[in-house]
Amino acid sequence: MRLECSRFEHIEELMDSESHRIYKILEEISVDESITQRKLSRKLGIALGLTNLYLKRMIKKGYIMVKAMPRNRIVYNLTPKGITEKGLLTLEYMKYSFNYYREFRERIRKAFQQASENGVKKLVFYGAGEVGELAYLTLQENGMELAGVVDDFKVGKDFFGKKVVGIESLKNLDFDRVLITALSSKEEIYKRLVNSGIHEEKIILF
């Protein structure tokens, strides 16, 4: 029997996907002005071409300035207009984050209760981001064990005492179910799990 949680509109969908991505790009550039488009696309979970399109739009709107540096490097700088937009989007993000946290905690609590009633003891999280962190806090309340963490972009990092591994290492883990705890590309992750030999009934998809 496949366990599937009720679909929940995460922050990106609640806030409006375009506004959320603009916010994330502005946030990443404010931290690292020399960030590459490839790295940005990985952090946003979108295609490289789409990342390039967003950057061009934001440059046209006057949020970002581009400077060419030696050795073919490019640096992105936030303009005063971009800093103002980032501030406005930060307030919007905080509002949705609060609502998201409250609703998500309740939904995942019910999902874990259902899983426990079906004899699930050991869970693997696919996604070591903020959703995974919230899920881990709720996991402790249900007496279940985190058997491992998969995240192809964070391999080798620590997640609550577990070393993050890639999907190819999933076969070496002892678990009852895989919970997809990624914010984006969830359907793609689901297909990758199935293609790697994980039965649909062993996947919990939000």
C-alpha cells in the first residue's frame, strides 16, 4: 500500500513561484556576488536556461547590475532598487513561512501517525533542506527512526547526525519508507526513486 500525504502548497506556490524565485536569487546574490548561474540553478531547483531568463528579467527591471571581471568572471551587484525589492519580498516570505510552518507541522504529524499505524519504523528523508528539518522535529514525536538522508546536492554534509548520501547509496540503507522532503522537483524525485528500484508503496510524497 502506497502512503501518500495530502498535497500541500509549499511556500513557493503560496507566495507565487516567480516572486519566490526572485527573492531567492536576490538573497543568494546578496550573500555571494560571484555566484554562477549553474550554482543558482541548483539552489533554486530549476533549469539553467530558466535561471538565465530570470537574471535577464531582473537586470532589465533594474534589480541587478552585472560587472565583467578578469578571467571571464561575472559579478552580480544588487542595485538600490534590488535591495528595496529584496526587503519587500523578505517580509512576504516571512509571512508565508509562518503559515507554512504551522500547517506543515500538522499535516506531517498526521502523515507520520498514519505511517506508524501501518508499522513503519524507519524512514529515509530525500531532501536535506528546511522541509527535512521540520520533518525531523516531528519524527521525534512519533517514535520513528531516521534511517538515512538522501540529497544529491548535499552529499557528505551532516544532517542531525546522519551523513547525507546520493540516491545511488539508497540501496545500502535499511528503511521502511522514503519520505520526499524536498521543496521542489518532487515529481522528478519520485520518478528517480521508482526508476532506481524503490516500489511506489515505499514512497511518501507530499
